[in-house]
Amino acid sequence: MSVPATELFELGDVPLCCGHTIPAARLGFLQIGTLNADRSNLVLVPTSYGARPEDLAWLAGPVLDPERWCIVIAGMFGNGVSSSPSHGGMGLAEQGWVLHHADNVAAQLRLLQERFGVSRLPLIYGWSMGAQQAYQWAVRQPDWVERICCVCGTARTSPHNRLFLLSLRQALTADPHWTGSGFRGVPEQGLRTYALIYASWAASQPWFRSLEEPVEQHVEERWLPLYRRHDPRDLIAMLDTWLAHDVADGGDLNQVLKGLQARAAVVACDRDLYFTVEDMAAEAAALPDADFHVLRSTLGHRAGNPHSSPPEQQWLRQIVEQLLDG
């Protein structure tokens, strides 16, 4: 399937939860499939960490049927396509700037209202930080959301997951080019450390044992280029969004989850180190209407984004179809 071009939705000046305002904000998105006459078939896919909308276009076909659904993939703030620190007019947490998922939901809501004219979503499908946004949607816009499919992502960032994120942030800000609020040059040392940390958590020990090349070579060739395409300030901004993620805003998470109206499919991977089966099962148990699934895969966290692995794709397709038709 040919991937359509990413479009930009102009938002104007957007006030954020942190108190700052993004000047002339924009939201990057792409559409696959056709909106039906009564505008009832739009499936929203918020992006994951570091992903641009085109990176998730592979979902159309293997997991989401583009003949049945109008699939809209919406880029979160900080990803380099939607408004980000690299565009200017925005700072980092050191200057009081933190992009929250509530800000992403508010921007996506305007996209759906003003660009597509919809007022109800049959499904929000999200992996990793996309799953975080799906939860945020269900909490903040309950009348909009019929179903959510949360794949390898939680409603609140856990303490252990937070430790991982802090190690990534430290890798970048320990680089000699860090100024305390940005970078005076490309942080090559920081990016290499960052890529090593990220890769070490992303897949399982059995998967790494199966590699034919040394792990150092694997990270250099496969992981480092993924992060070099981003401005390091954007990488930090997205980390800060992840660190701040909590649909209960510090309150009783179980109580908030018990109040969700959307039907849910919560999908964990047995070898995911970011979002563990135990953490995801506990949240699923608190939801009033949810099915909990566990993918058995050596891919670890990447089992939730299996763009080149048909078995995991088939499992996800079955889960989504069961959720939509149930």
C-alpha cells in the first residue's frame, strides 16, 4: 500500500497545561481510508515515542482494515512534525515547558472536529505512548470514545519505567554539548549512550541472543539512525511527556480507571520491560469493561509494533476485530 503524504493541521496559538503557549502550533497527521457518509468509521491512532505518522502507516492492512475504517494517525507534540522545540518558540522542562498528553488530546480533538467533522470514535488504537494517549482520551473525553485498544502502554508511568526514562535523559544532558537548556552542537556521545540504553530495554534477552552481528554493531546500524533523525531537544521533550504521564494526575488511579466508559482491550507482551504484564494487568482489572491479552513474543516491547513480524500482526488484528465486533 502506498503511504499518503503527512498533512499539517494549523492550530493557531495553543495554551498548554504547563502555562506556556505554543505560537502558531501545528499537528501532523495522515489519513488512510475513506470517511463514510455518517462520519462514524474514523479510527484514531496517536503516535508513539519518536514516531512520525508515516512510521505507523503499516498498521493499515495487517492490523486495521482500511476498507472498513478511516484511519487517522496523529503525531503528538514534540515528534518533529507536530509542533516541537526544534521548530522554535518552545523550550524544555528547564524553562518550565512540559508537553502533557492532555495537550495532545486537546489538539487531536480539534483536528477531528474541524478537519473531519466527527463527534464519536469507534476506536482509539495506540502502542506505547500511543496507548498512554488512548487512556487519556477515555478519561478526558468519555463521550467521544467507544473503545480503546492499549498495546504495551499504561495509564500511569511506573517508578521503574521512570528510572529508564531518567537514564535516557541523563545520557543526552551529560553530553559536553548540553548547555543547560539546549545543545551547542550535535551530542554524538550522548546519542550513542542513549541508543545503547534504549535498545537494551526494547527487546528480550532471547531476541538479542539470536542476533548474528555483535550488539554494538546492531545498535550502531539499526538504532542510532532512528534517533539521529530527531533534534535532541525533541527527544527530551517527548521523554518529559512520558515522565509526566498520569491520567489520574497524582490521584487514585484505580478510581479513575473504574469510571471509564469505553470498552477496552489491554494488550501486554510477556517480555516487555517498559510496561510489564503485572502493571498492565492491574490496570485492566480496574477497568469496568476490558479484556486483557498477553502476547507471547521474544520481541519484547516491540511486539506491540510488529511492522515486519506477521505472527504478532495476526494476533493484534484478531484482538482489534474482536473488540470492534464484540
